[in-house]
Amino acid sequence: MAQNNNQEIESQSVAKSRRRGSVEQVRKQQKRDLMTFSTPDVLVTLLVGWESVRFTVSKNIACYHSPVFHAAFNGSYVESTSLEYRMAHVDEPTARLLLQYLYYNALSLVQFDDRCDTHDQLSTEEQHALTVQDNDLVCLWVLADELGMPQLQNEVITQFHAIQEKLNCIPAAPINLIYDITSMESQLRRYIVTFAPETSTLPILLRTENESVWMQ
């Protein structure tokens, strides 16, 4: 089973790398074109997770926001006829956040009591919800990178910064995840390294030229 899953991931990676060739051209075209809704009745389906949970979205909207979707659904790839895009490595919460952004250009996140101005003042339930949300945002940032959506990446960092300013901390929970699933040059890592040392006692993972080391 694991071998089949790995083979499926590899085949998806090959197909997606081929689509990357036309992504820059599509992105330039997107900057010139407004969303015309030329085919408003056409829907595409995102197959999320290993169980292929179906998320349906307007083709026009998906292609407008993502040059990768545009290349897949309008090129000579299987997705252009099946109108399905498989994302086996993406979980459902991350996919829901993606659809929020596709339709509203915004993210609906956990709201905290305005009287709370530090992480310790949050209830246990709020702290747990924040930890889950932080991890979902990290996964969303990576997915946005895969889909060629820098505006969504910027929105994720904006949300992280808003939380940091309100609660005077960057929660430690997503730091390991960030270093596990992002590249050494990623802007999300740079953000964490820039702002995390200003938070009181959180352990911060700082990257040296040759290795990552824990510092207190």
C-alpha cells in the first residue's frame, strides 16, 4: 500500500512539474486579464487526501487565481477533460482555507477575546484551536507555493503577523513543521527567524549555513 502511495505521489509530481513550464506565461496573462466568467457554468473538482474527498469550485475562479490550475484545466493534460485535480498530499482543513481564499480573497480564522493580549491569557480550548490553525496555515502556505499563488502566501504571513502582534508571540507548535516542509530559502522561514527571537522564552530554530540548531 505504501509503495503504491509513493508511486502515485511520484507520478503526480512528474505531471505537475511538466505543467510548471507554462505557469510563468499564464501568470503574465493573468495580470493582463480580468476574470470574465466566460464559462460560469463549468465546475472543477479538487480531489483532496488519499480518500479523494471532493471539493467543487468554479473553473473560472480556480484558473484566475492559480496559473497551475489554469495550465492543468486548459492545457493538453488529463485534467482538462476530467476536470478533476488530484491533491492527495493535502488535508481537508487546508483545502477549505484554499477555497475560502479562492472565493473571498480572505481567510476566516479563529477569533479571540479582545481582552486577551498574551498567549497565556487564552483558554485551553483557544490555545488548542490556535495550534491547529497555525499548522493549517503553514500547510496552506506550502500549497499556495505549489499552485503559484504568491498573494495567498502573503496573506498567510499577514495572518501570522497579526497573531504575533496581538498575542506578543509566535506559537512554537508550527516551527518544526515549517522547517520540515519548506525550503531553506522560503519567506515563511525568514519571517519566523526575523520575528520569533523577539518572543519571550520560545525555543527558536535558527538556520546556520550548514545545519539547523536549537537556540534558547
